[in-house]
Amino acid sequence: MRFYTAVFRRAATLGCTRYTAGRFFWGDVMRVLIIVIVALITGCGPKGVSAPQNAVISLDELATHYVVLELAMGVHDASHVDAYSGPEALRTQAEATGWSLEDIDAQAQLLQTQVSATSDSRRAVGLQERLTALRARVAINQQQYMTFDEESLALFGAVAPDYDDAHFAAILAGIDAALPGEAPLPERVDAFTSRFEIPADKLDVVFAAAMAECRKRALAWIDLPADESFTIEYVNDKPWSGYNWYQGGAISLIQINTDFPTQISRAVDLGCHEGYPGHHTYNALLERDLAQARGWVEYSLYPLFSPQSLIAEGSANYGIDLAFPGDERIAFERDVLFPLAGLDADEADGYYALTALLAELSYAGNEAARDYLNGDKSRDETVEWLVTFALNTPERAAQRVRFFDTYRSYVINYNLGKDLVADYIERDGADTAQRWQRFERILSEPVSAMDIR
């Protein structure tokens, strides 16, 4: 049973409006929410829960209840709450409720009605978006799956473009021409890029240098809390290559997965993405500017499966290009990181020419996840497809499928999120200062996909 279809079929059986789930965009989502709200107000809510009869409850109170709901969801789904820096009393309350998934969904549905009665402010809309995502995640945890596109829209507020194999085949033809040889293309790519792997004993010094440069460049434009800091840990057996675990108080734990060798270009990628001006910067600004300065307690919590992730991942990926515009990144890596890693900088130009071509395959992961989660390809077929069309090694392809198992449609946030953020930041010929100003805005305001289209 699909989440949206189920909601509106329930409404239909009670004499309310029916809506059929499908591909739709934000205008449709808001109309859908209105239908749900109307259904609730007219008595079509879940049994045992009635619409509020008293005066309108303040957004602050509703936001507090929302946080308890998200923390209660975290009891059922260990990956749901990515970070929380709010009052510990709310976490204790959430853990003590014993709410089932059905309870969480019913209360989230009621909370949508209550929020709609307060205002149509951006804060209220943001809460509605989060509640929609929470209810979708409840449905997923109940094995009530949607299609890949329906799921990404419900959780993240966006649908990624759909590319066929011919799209990627054309890109592969260009890579094949740039890297001629007799071996299969994935093997040629792996053999060439393996020459640019950071030796294990130099990994820490290379990452430290990359992170320091990312931080210096971000702080030149963004004012962060004076006591902000991070630590780096090297881990293994993870479905991701890097992760920022925000601890609150402008402090982050950044973990780097060492399951596979790390190419030299990944140092700046991860330094910017996980640190500056990426996730560490984003979380610190949200906590300071929204949770603390405005008292918006909902921004003390980061629900991973929410519209916030499209901005988080999109800005973290775009932040790499913002911090290192033009050829500045290549120059820094060639002049600083290559020597630290003991790599031959004379081969840097060929390496970067190839990585630019490989970047054009970024949406291949989305297609693999879409077909796999929609049941159109098996696990083995998905691994094979990733080897052929994304040029992954079989081992990395298997890791990516493991990511799909854990995070599902989350994959759209990296590429589609970056494209949406880039379009917003760069529109109207924005200069460097304007780009940084816009970038800081989306990191410190309640922004989602609907705000940057």
C-alpha cells in the first residue's frame, strides 16, 4: 500500500476526497496537504484522535510536540534522527512514550491540522513539509512502499530526472575515447585512477591539509561560532564514504570510511562536503541562527529523511565549487596535496580531465536506485548495471547497493540537490560576493526545494 494512496483512500471511504498518487510537484503537494487537512477538520481523522476544539496552539508548542514525535520515530528507526542538540528532557519524553508507528502517524496527522490553523508563515510551511516526510517515513518502516519518485517527493520535496541507458552510453563513449585501450572500460578507468590513491599512511596528513584549506576559504565569507570545531575518525564497514555526526554546540565528528582506497580528489570533496562550507557549517548555522536566536526548537533536530537533506547535501556538494572556483582546486591539489600524498603531480592534468568526464555520470546512481527500489532490477543486476554505466568496481557497486538498502531515495539529494542549489546561487549572473551571501542564506534560513526552484 502506498503512503499517499492509502491516506486518500481512507478519506474517500469516509466520504472525503480521493486522490491517486503519481508524479507531481510542489504545487500538487500543497493541494494534497490541503485535502488532508480538510479531511481531518471534517472528522476524517484516525480513530482515537480528534481535531483540537480549543484556541489555536502556538507554533512554539506545536514545534516542541513535533520534536518529540521525531525523537520517538528515532526509537523505531536508528538512522532517522541524524543530529539533535535540543533539550534532553524532550528525548527522555520521547523514549518514555512507547508510541508505536501507528501512534506517531496519527499524531503527526493531527499536528498537521493544528499547524495549519496557526499561520501560513515559512516556519509553519516548513513544519508541514517535515510532518509530510515523517508520515512517509513511518509508512516505509511499515513496508508500505511508494515508487522511487513518489518517495523522494514525499521525503525531500523533489523528483530527479529520469535518464535512459542511452544517455549514459553517450557519456561512456567520450570516456572511452579519452582513455583508449583493449581492456573493458571499467577496468581501464580503475587502473588509471588507482595511480592517484592516497597511501594509507599519508591519509591523515592529506585530509588535515585539505580540511584546513576548506575551513580557511569558508571562514573568509561565513561567520561561524568562535568555538566551532571538529574531529576526524577513520572507520570501516560503512555504506558511505564519509559522514558528519553533528554533536551540537558547533562541534562535529567527521568519519571517513577506509573500506576502499581514497583518491586524491576525495580529500577536498570530503573536507568541503562534511566540513566547510558543508555539513558542519550548515548544522552550526541552523543551531545558532534558528534554534538558539529565534527559539525554533525544530531546528535543534535534523531528521535525515526530510526536505532539509536536499539542501544539506546539495549545498555541501555545491560548496566544493564555491570554495574552490575555476582552476583553484586543481592548483591546490596539484601543488599541496599531491606532494603530501607522494603522488606524481606531472600526471595531474590527465587525472582531472578524466574525473571531469566521470562526474557527468553522477545521475547513474539515481537510475540504479530507482530501478532497484522499484523492483525492476535485482541486486545482482543493479551491481552489474553500476559497473557498466557508472564505471564502479564490483566492490564499490555492491557498497552502493548497500547504500540504497539503507537510505533508499536519499541518493537524489547529492546530484539533484547540487543542481538546484547551483541554479539558485548563480542565477542572474551573481558575482562571488552574491553567491556567498545566497549560500549563507540557505544554510541559516528555513529553506527547502520549493524556495530555490
